Amino acid sequence: MKLILEEFAPDSNSSFRIMQNPRLSQIFYWHFHPEIELVYIEGTDGTRHVGEHISRYSYNDLVLIGSNIPHLNFDYMVKTEDYEKVVLQLSPSFLGNGLTQTPELKGIAELFERSQYGIAFGENVKLALAERMKNIRTIPPFDQFLEVLSIFQLLASTTEYELLHEKPVENQYNKKDQERIKRLYQFIDENYQRKIELSEVAEMTNLSEAAFCRYFKRMTRLTFIEFLNHYRVNQAKNLLLLDKNVTETCFDCGFESMSYFNRTFKKLTGVNPLAFKKHYF
């Protein structure tokens, strides 16, 4: 699983970037960027993976992701091409000092601070903003700017939302750490189907096993085994959605016993693998 630092370039004559229907369903795009990101997706079911949070969304989703929070593209492994997706990215300081010094923008400033938890919005908010998000690229630049402010003001004023983390997700990635964590995620991506020894990954980072465990927990807020289980369960979900049976999925994802697979899957998703599969077939 490669963690990618995504480069940001605002749209021409704009202080933000809007991407309409970027198609990444066949790519596991685990990435982060300094920009705040608002994602709207409609017409499919998929995985919401933001920081440590992993869950499923059904039909549509609207999520605000704070600066430098690693996240997965929301259309990874979706089963249809007939869906709408809009991604809005902007710098936390896109209004300069105006964001914090203008009383009328206080709510948006607080929303941006709250975005460091990751925020998923409720059904009424999604319904209110669906057409506005899908049509935002069709309006002139100045009207687009006002529309972006209006959308964020609505998000700032609603109480219909869920915080995806109990604490703000802090950016832990300096340049050296970015390269080191990329190597680790790539190693996991290439080897998760087999048993991975702690000594292997510790050696990769030139750390003792104890030092590696402390480092990995600091960087990801998960132990290495917890993170590996998250990754394997996420891969297992994808295989089950491709109609693989539970036994095949268990061993194809690196679990060494059915009992441990079932227990881990239920702990992370709330249901066992068979119940998860039956829900979609």
C-alpha cells in the first residue's frame, strides 16, 4: 500500500481545485496532501477509508478530510462505472488571514479545524448539496467562489455529521518519514498475502524491533499488526465483493486460520465475512 504525497495545483484563475468524475476504481490510491478535501460520491457503494477509520457507505457519501490525513479514493473497487464523483480541494489558508479575522467566516474556520477529525455528513446534508456539488464546475469563476463559501457555510452550520476519529489526526510525515512509510506500505502491498515477520519490517527501517514498534505506532496510531489486519481485511472485502468464497479470501489475504480471520474481520467491520458477503449478493 503506497502512501503518496499528492501534488496540488489549483484550477486556472481559481484558489481551489474541483475534479469532476475522476475515475480511480481500479487503483488503490492511498494518499495525503496539505489541502482540505471535500468528497461527494453518488450512485454506488464503496469503502470510506480515512486515516484509521474504515467503513462502508451505501449509494452516496459526503466527507470532509483535513490537511495531511491519509485516505483512500472513495471509488476503489466499486462495481459500476455509472456513478458521480466530485472532489473539491483547497488550501487551509486560501483566504489568508481573512478566514480567521472575518466574523462572518468564523463558522467555516471552525469547520476547517474540525476537519482534522475527518467528517462524514448525514443524509439531509447530502441531499441538500448533491446537485450543487455536481453542477459547481458549470458556473463562472466568481460565482463558483461564492458557491464554495456557501457550501462550506452550510457544512459549518449543520449538526448532522459524524466525526471519524476521536482525536484530530495530526500530520506526522516529514520528508524522511514520508519515504520510509512509503517503503513500508509498498512492502505490505506486495507481501500481505504471506506471513510477515516483525524482524523483516524492522530491518527495512534500520531499527530494532522495539524501536520499529514505537515508530510505527507514532506514525500510524496503530500497532503494525493492527495496521496489517486493517489492510488485509480491506483486501478481503474487495475479494468478497468479487464473489470469492470466504475460505479462499481468508488465505489469499494472508490470514493463517479461519477462526482468526473471522474474529478479526468481525472486530473491524462489525459482521463476519459471510454476513458481509450475503449483504451484497
